Amino acid sequence: MTIPITFEFNGKIYVGELSHVSGSGNSTMFHLYINRFYYGRLRYSVFADGWVFDTNAGSVGWEVLAEHFGYHVIAWYHCL
């Protein structure tokens, strides 16, 4: 399952997709791809009390977008 996403960060507009990671044992894990480039992993953590975005080396500072990405996933599920 793939969820399309468009967002603005640091004055730039990004268009990409959150791809559900099946078989991970976690139904709330997604990979963020923009132009087929992997930017990081979005997951829901009860220990962190919310959404967590683990970035790759090229997407420094993107951790602050975790809640925004998480709300986007929830909204997309509600529209199904």
C-alpha cells in the first residue's frame, strides 16, 4: 500500500509517497520515498508516545515532521 504525500519543508515543496512496510510485525511502519529516493522510516511508538521518523543520512532535521506524516497516514486511512 502506498500513500501519496505532498508537503513543504524549509521553503521547498516535496512530492512523494509513504510506502507501508508489510511483514515487519508492525502495522504502523512506512518508508518515505521522494523521487524513488529513500528518506527515512515512519513508525508509531508507544514508548516515544507518538510518531517517530528515523531519517537516513541525507535527510537531517526531518525528524520534526514525524507528527505531520503520522496525521497524514491516519487521515488517509479514514478516507478508505
